[in-house]
Amino acid sequence: MPQHFVGTWSLDSPYVVLEPHTVVVRRVSPGQNAVTLIADVQGSGHCEYTAKLISVADGGQRINVGTAVVDQARSTGMCSDAEPSFFTVAGSGIQHDVGPAHGSGYRYNRA
């Protein structure tokens, strides 16, 4: 796990409602739980997800993570697993790309 990704990150835009507002990235090896995504959605409740590091790409500028699995013990609401995704370096922050339906993804800054 490249050092740039490690830490706690906050969603850049307060207007994005359904995406996780906090991302925590840990220094692990591929195959281990690397990312925790935390979302509080009005009407849906509190959802926490964990995703495993699949690989590091682009010379350490991108991390690929597997399915974000709901942590049932820490979630209270209508939460469902999310598709595999990736994070890239975006200046001093990170960009979370969750698929073409979400445009260019979501930017996070250090918390």
C-alpha cells in the first residue's frame, strides 16, 4: 500500500448524499482488508463497508479494491455490498472511482 493513500479521508463535497463521507485506508498487503468506507444516509441509516486491497497499479498512483462488504455489526440501516472500485492520487487528495454511472468519481481530502 503506497503511503500516500494511508490515513483518514473526508468527502470533498457536502452535496453528495449517497456516497461514503469518510474513507479510512490502512497499510496492508494485497488480499487483506485495506479500506473502510463509512456512510450516514438520511432515511437509510449508518453503513460501514470493508474492502480488500486487490493490487497496486500505475507506479503506486492507484489502488484497486475488491467488493466493499457491509460490516453488519457496525451498520444500522439498509446497506448493501458495493462493487469493486479503485482509488487514485488526485493532487493532495484521493479520487474514488466507483464505475461509469458515477462520472469521474468522488474526491476525498485528508480529514
